[in-house]
Amino acid sequence: VLIHDLGPVFPHHVQESSADLEDYERMLELQGGCCKICGCKSPGNKSKHFSVDHSHTTQEVRGLLCHHCNTGLGYFRDSREALSNAIIYLEEAEAKCPASSS
């Protein structure tokens, strides 16, 4: 599914009275009713809908994310290298001070 096929408002919040809502609900059901990354059941940030994450290069919809995960990917600019480096950073910090792990 390409993001532009889902309507102008669909990338961030679903239009409540359109086929977009059916697509959203189907995607959410396939994901088990939760964020595709962290698994939380709440969209977060006072939103009643999960964010529709998509590739800014291909426009392909990747999944529904909570506010925190969607924002996090944005801050990392969808860079796998930066995300991998962040994981290494956290693992190294945890190894030095296990009490700081979450």
C-alpha cells in the first residue's frame, strides 16, 4: 500500500468517515491492536489513532506506530546505521552500569 493511495490525512491521523478508516482498522488488527515496534496498546500523545508510518523514499506504508516510536524513527531519520549505533551505545552503557538499564 502506498501512502498517497490512502488519502491526504491518512499519514498522521485517520479520516473518520472514509475507506481510510477501514484500511487503518485492518492494519491495526493485523498488528494485534498495538504499535508495530514496541507493542504498546496506546497511541500516546493524547492521540486516539496510531501514526501511519511510511517510507519517505518509496511512499510504502510500513505499519502503525505509537507517537513515541514514530517520533523516534523521525529523529533517527530512518537510518538503520544510526539506530544500530544507538543500540550499541545503550548496550555499552548498560554493561558499565547495569543499574541504569530500563
